[in-house]
Amino acid sequence: MAKPADTRTAGRKPAAKATAQATRSSAETEKIRAALAARRDELRAEYDQTLSEITELQRDRLTDSAGDDQADTGTKTFEREQEISLANNIRERITQVERALERLDEGGYGWCERCGNPIPVERLAAFPSATLCVTCKQLAERR
Ligand SMILES: [Zn+2]
């Protein structure tokens, strides 16, 4: 039996009005810290893996380059460059997360630059460099 579904839009909750200055509970701060730390560990593991892939590619280049024609060499060089730029990219993201953790300690992290509301923990965990809440981000993108 299907439930009547057309009541969903009618009973929409009014948005909670943010009157007092927005604060974040220490429990929430801890949650953000944990999320950021987990993210950093994840990125570090990814970084290590990429580095060992680079090492492997280099080893391949040294060991079985005897029978390579120019195309093989070109492909390997390209792969290696790809890996290196990936590694640099990951390192950049690690730095972002570390900076975020520092700012979190100073109390200046996780607030929307535009509306001043706290940015949800999940969003910060996914995008540690986020400076806008989802709503403001969407508004900014629409322009
Ligand atoms: Zn906002």
C-alpha cells in the first residue's frame, strides 16, 4: 500500500533562526578534529603509495629499458610525470588539512566566510579547504 506522499512539501519545518552568535560545541570541534586527522592519515597513506609507485616506475625504467623503443620510453616518462604531479597534488592537500587543524585550534576554522554559520562537519571532512557553507557555495557558483 502506498502512503500519501503529497503532504511532504506542506509540512516543511521553518528554518531555525540563528540569532545568537554562532558557536560550536567542543564536542563538535573534536568531531571536526577527528575527521580532519582521519583525512590527513588517509592522504598520507595515499601519498606513500604514490611515492612507491613512482619508485617502482623508476625501477622498471632502469631494469627493462634495454628493449624499449622510443614509444615505451615516452610512455614511462609520461606515467612518471603523472605520478609525480599526483604526489604533489596529494601533498598540497595534506598541507591544507594540516593548516585547517592549526586554524581549528585557534578557533578560526569551519565558519562560512559569507554568512558566518558553522560549516557542517561532513562538508569539512570532505573538503577541508572549504570556506563557505553549501548554501553560500551554491549561490556563489550560480553567479
Ligand atoms: Zn554560508
